[in-house]
Amino acid sequence: MNSSNTSIQYQNNAFTGLNKAQVEAVETLEGPLLMLAGAGTGKTRALTSRIAHLIATDTAKPNQILAVTFTNKAAREMRERVDSMLNASISGLPWLGTFHAICAKLLRRHAELIAVEETESSKPNIHLKSDFTILDTLDQIRLLRQVLAEKRIDPQLLSAKELLRHIDNWKNRAVLPAAVSESDVAGLPEEVTACYAAYQQRLIELNAVDFGDLLLHMVKIFQTQPRILQKYQHWFRYILVDEYQDTNVVQYMWLRLLAAKHKNICCVGDDDQSIYGWRGARLENILNFEANFPGCHVVRLEQNYRSTPHILAAAAAVIRQNKNRLGKELWTSEEFGEKVRLVAHYDGSEEAYWIAENIAMLHLGASGMPPFALKDIAILVRTTYQMRAFEDAFLQHQLAYRVVGGLRFFERAEIRDAIAYLRLALSATDDLAFERIVNTPKRGIGDVRKQKIEQCARSNHVSLFEGTRIVIETGEIKGKEAKALNSLLQMISKWNELVRENRETSVELTQRILDESGYVQMWKNDLTPEAPGRVENLEELVNSVGEFQFLQDFLDHVSLVIDNDSDREEDKVTIMTLHAAKGLEFPVVFLPGWEEDLFPLQRVAKESGTLGIEEERRLAYVGVTRAEKICTISYADNRLKFGEWEARIPSRFINDLPDANIKVVSDSNAVDYDQDETSWDSQLEVQAASANVYNSPGWRRLASRGGVNDMAPPPKKNKSRMIADDSSQFAVGQRIFHQKFGYGSIFAIDGDKVEVNFEKSGQKKLLASFVYDLDNIPI
DNA sequence: TTGTGGGTCTTTTTT
DNA sequence: AGACCCACAA
């Protein structure tokens, strides 16, 4: 790196809220540095500048900088920005990533230092090997189910899911099985600690780690191996942490250990945006930073460059209600902008409809305002199940959308199966993978034969792979099932060899594995409507393997790095949870479902009381501050819950919004909006929620007294659904649309089913209710 | 062993 | 309303 590289332009970096000394601190200061930065103040930009400056001045080499981000997306963006600031692709920064990704990399180097102690004299010590597999939540649950069954604990009393929650929690706080305290297990069956211990032991036996272990193991190694710790302490000259308010106990320990030598730790965070308390994040980490890292500098970033004054004021009013905060007031030099819009709806689907229509108008550029691209618009929901209503509404309005964080690519069954095959190709002893695919495709191995294999493996202290071999040899399983199993074993051995020889590329290997196993064929033979999509996903999987030289790297990537919004460049409306929206910004934001019990979520209030409500409030703050220009909050009077209609009360957060900064939108007061220069056409408002007495301007007062829902009528059936209820609406030759198969035309009608010739997916016979009538869609 | 139907329970938020 | 689990039949 050329040390005279001065291409970094700080005056462009929007630090005008800082004085010269502060800018210098942000760029170059040695020693602990805390940046307290509000929403939209450019904190990540500040971190980026610091990294670029360190490299440009040759203060540190790229690989001596440890930079931790909260998401992989943030890491990728930071890397891109550093590159562009340095005006070069430095292709360095190997230690930029999430805590988990960085720890996985470190642990691959030192895994063998982690062992389970000898428990039975017959068993040798077992060490973790560097080719360990990283389990995801679904694997963990499977494993915990086994543990619970072994300990004969009634799943009603303690479900695997609940146990996982507790174990996660303990791991986040660095509580090992031996250190679980009385208060940790209060109200739980007493065997729960033994379950935790058994789970940990099983993990090592399986040569596997879970997400929590990645960090926990590294802290353990650092604590017990001074030489290794010193090596990394020495190596990482500068440590930078983004979203510091969301770090947990283990992450804090890990950072402290690594920062102890150079003490160049620079953390950025906003106490008002701490929304991961449920996952072990400790607000104390940021509140006590100055005490934990003596002699630290504190820089405050309070100028907001993102939102209009009304949006900022509304957000501030909401967060001001929290007691537990450092307290800061954001300001902006912007003077104009829309007020925050507030809309009441009759029910959930009407809310989705209204928003879809409103988005369509914004996109078309309903006068006054320039048209917004769809990718500039986001809908932020509290829970994932709220997303469905919007998908429905968007399909019918033919608006392109993308769901972030719903079902993730690698969580789909076919991808998990395929990955199980890849894991076996790397290591035949991967029992979890083996168990997953012994009978996929079907090989006639049901519960009985599975158990035979398992018992055999266990009593011989070998893997399921070996166990299967023994079971065939002894004739415990014979006939065509034995034959099928035998060919599976041979395939796996062959793949193991091919991987070892390393002569085929990762893509060739993957293609071969999926073909030879008969897995792709299985889906090609499948006649269910999802099958073609699954085959497509498998093809996509093969393609993405190509980016990696080794399968192992690919598998790490899948479990640690993959981000679920690959098509972010496409012009689509984003639908995501408030949590997933952290760190992002959009010109137009919709915040639906601001109702008591949903937001704030009932369970949070029940389980965590006031602290929980404060976190929900911070979530509301995060939501509002994502918006640059237009922010629309809404709620529904009635909502379908578990198939039953339920009357709803507006969220308490709505009452915190100052009248001066909001505009209640409905048809009855459609023309009642500001006439400042950025105002837009009343057409928008005319499209507002359907007439209903609760949409009157005074609804908020009513609502705050709880009056609205006492009078709520039974929900009416929704108007003008464009989904066909039966095939009688269709005629042969008609053009239709299907969510999965796209466009097509009907060539036959059979009762409530239609036969369709799809442009892309060929001929299918489906229920008419899944088909959209193209001639009848509004707009 | 696999497919079906009727009964149950369901909804946090994620690296 | 939909996903999931269990009991029973083929």
C-alpha cells in the first residue's frame, strides 16, 4: 500500500457534526474509542473511514485489522466502501466479518484444543477436529430431541425448542454445563443441566459445533492457551466493532482478551437501537464502555443525515419514553418534509391492500412527488407471519416484492438434504447428515431399521456409516434394503476418495454427488407442484458451489455467510422484519400492525416486563428512523388470529407520536394534509382506507380510551378479492397467473380444477383457487 | 414401510 | 387458516 495515498476525502464523509479533534480521533486515535451515534448519523461510515485511513497511512496492514460487523451484509458493504475510498480493490481485510464468521475461521486452526473429558473409562478423550461441521438451529433441535428422549423427559414438560432457547442463553453468557446455577434452571425439570452436558458431549462426539460454540470455544482457548492468545493480541493492531450495543457477554470477553495488548478498540453503537436483548445482548456493554476500557475517548455523532424533521421528531418522541438510556437528541439541517402518516384499517387484509395500492401510486408517481422505485420502498413488520398478507396483496396488484428473512435458501428441505450429501462426501462419519439421508431418496429404511443401525453403531462406538456396514455383514438387515444401503455406503466411500484426490472441481463433485445419489432424479420424478422449484433450487446450489475451491469453504459459507437478499439490485418492494431492517434505510417505509399484543408483542411484556417493553420501544424507534422521506404507520381494528377474528387496540407507541408531526389519513379527512412545497396530490389520500367510522380524525382519542374495539362489529367479508373461488370464473383460453409457475393459459376445466399450459413450466392441473384471473386484476 | 385422515397446536425477533 | 403429529390402513 502506497503510504502517500491521500485519495480519502473526509470532507465528503458527512462528519460536519464533529470538530477537528473529533474527526482526528475517528481517523487515527490510538487507545479505546467509543462512538455514540444515533440513527442515520453515518456511524458505519465513520468506521469505514477509520479503516481506510489506517491502511492509507500504512499504520496497519489490512490483515492486522479486526473489524466486526453485525451482519454479513454490513461486512460486505463495508469492504466495498473501503475499497472505493482507497480507490483500489485492496482485496485484503481477511478479518472483516461477523463474530461468528471470524471465530469459525480461528477455530478451524485450533479446534483440536477443545476436548471432552473422559467420562467412561472405556472411552478415550475426544477432540474436536478442524473439519468440524457447524450445526444450524434445525440440526440442534434434532439433536436435542434425541437427548431429551434419552433422558426420558416428557416433551410436554420441556420441548427441544425451549431447551435450545435456554442453552443458547447460557452460551451467550458463557455459562458452561458445570457452571449452570440454581437461578438458571428455576422452574425447569432438574435433568435440564444433565441434558445440556449430554448435548455438549454429543456435539464433540459428532465433531460438530453450534453457533454459540464458535465463540465460546475461542474464548476457552484464549483463556487456557496464553501463547495462542498472545499471538493474536499481537497481530490484531486495531479492533473495530459496529453495533456494539448488541454484543453479548461472550463477545465482550472475546474482545477484551484480544484488545488487551494494543488497546486499540473502537466501538460504534447506539443504546437506543439495542434490539437483541432476547439473544443475550447486554446494554451494559456500551453503557460501561468507559469503565471497561479506561482512558477511552468518546465521540458523539448526533447530526442525522437520513430523515426529514417530522420523522425524526416522531421517532424521538417515541424513544423519549424510555427510562433506561444515555439520552441524546438527534438534529437535522433539513427543513421540509412530509409528516408521518397514520392510518387505521378495518382489518389485516385491508391494511395490506391499502399499502399495496399506495405503493402502486407512489411508484407511478402520483403527482407532486417524483415516482419512487420499488426498491426504495420497504414494509417493516414485527413478526414474520405478518408478511403473508402483503405477499397476497402484492401478487394481486402485480407488484414485485422480495421477502427478506422468511424461509432462507439453505433452510429449504431440498437444500438441507443436498448439503447432507455434501457433508457425507467430506466425512463419512457425519452422523447427523447420514441420518438425514439414509432414506432420502426412499431406500425402505423406516424407524425400525434406523434404530437397528443406531444401536449397532452405539454399542460398537462407531459412526452410523460403520454401523450400517456391520449391520449388513451380520445380516441384521438383508434383502433389497441391504442392497440399497450397501450401494449408498459404496457411493459415500467413492466420494470420500474423490474429495481426497482433489482432482475434480467443487462443481463437478457436487453435480456428481447429486446425480449419483439419485437425489435430483427423485425430485424430477415428483409430480407435486413444488417439485420443479426444488430442482431449480438444486441447480442454483450447484452454481453457487462454483465460487469456492473447496467444498468445506462452501459449507462454511452456507451456514455462516450466505445472505438472504441476493437480488437486492432488482427493483422490488422489500418486506422484512424490523430486526432485519437494522442498519438499512429506505426513502419510503410502511410500518403496519402497530397494535397492542402485536407491537409491543404480548409475550415480551409477559416475560420481560418493563425491560421488554423498552426494547420493543427501541424497535419502534428503529422502524421509524429507517425512513428517509415518507413514513406510514398503520393498524387494524380486527385481525384474524389462529383462524378467529379478534378485536385490536392501537399500540401504546401510537399515543407517543406528537400531533404536530403526524397526519391522520383516511377518506373522511382526505384533503387534510399539509400544503408545504413537498406536498403531493390528494389522489393518494382518496385511495385511503375504506370508509368506517373509526377512521374519523378523533379515532386516536377514542382508541386511547379503549372505545374503538368495544364497538367493533363482526368482521365483514373482504371486498373484491380477485382470487377466483371456483373454476366457473374461468374459461378455456383465458390467460392466468400462478404464484409459482407464472403466466399461462387455460386449456381445460375439470370441476374445481383447471388445466393450464404455463409459458415456463409446461402443463399442470391445479385448483382454480390458486390461479389468478389476469383480466380481472385492478389498476 | 408408506400414505392417509383426523386431531392438535400455533406466532417472536437471528448470527 | 395452516403446519404438524399421531394413529390406523394398505
